[in-house]
Amino acid sequence: QVHLVESGGGSVQAGGSLRLSCAASGFTFSSYCMGWFRQALGKEREGVAVVDSDGNTKYKESVEGRFSISQDSAQKRVFLQMNSLKPEDTAMYYCAATFWTRVTRENWYLPATYASWGQGTQVTVSS
């Protein structure tokens, strides 16, 4: 079924950039919304960004203007470009997928909205 694999994480200094990638397979990509979540140790998982097949996006307020989500539908791949990284961005970042009809303005950022998850890729931002 749905299979998601993240890559691109690593360690950077504050102010640096990383580009995360999520390779998707096993489903009709255009029927799904793809999201990026993150979870720091001891904290709840939180929505970072989401994109639908038409390119519509939503962002967590704290990353607006610094992060950008995009997709390559031909390759079934979703990206998260992260610029101006801060230590508070340190977390495990997860790619997630959900059928587009389940996503609303009120629930796009909630983990429970998404049924499929990748294994995560670690992002560490040092000061």
C-alpha cells in the first residue's frame, strides 16, 4: 500500500538550509494531500506544511516565510525547503499522506488526519 520514505535530514548551523524529500509509492498521488510534520523529543507531533495535488499549501505560522513545500507529481515526490533554520526547528521530520477529501482548514495540521507515515528524517540545528 502507501509507502513513504523521507531523506535529506542532517545537522546544520542556525541560519542554514536543508531540503527534505519524501518519495511516495503505492497510491494515486493526485488524490492525496501530502504533509510534513515534526516531533521534538518530549513534545507532540505537529503539522509543518501541507500541499494538495493542485499546489495549494498551508503552513504552521512559525515556519511561514522560511519553509516551502512543493511537489513533483511525475516522480511522486514531495519536498520541504527549509531556510533560515533555527535551533527550535530541531526535530524528527515526517512525511504523511491523506486522501484529499479528509483535509479541512481546521484539521490539516493534526496527525490524526493522516493515515500513512514515513519513518522520519532527523533535522538538528545548532547555535
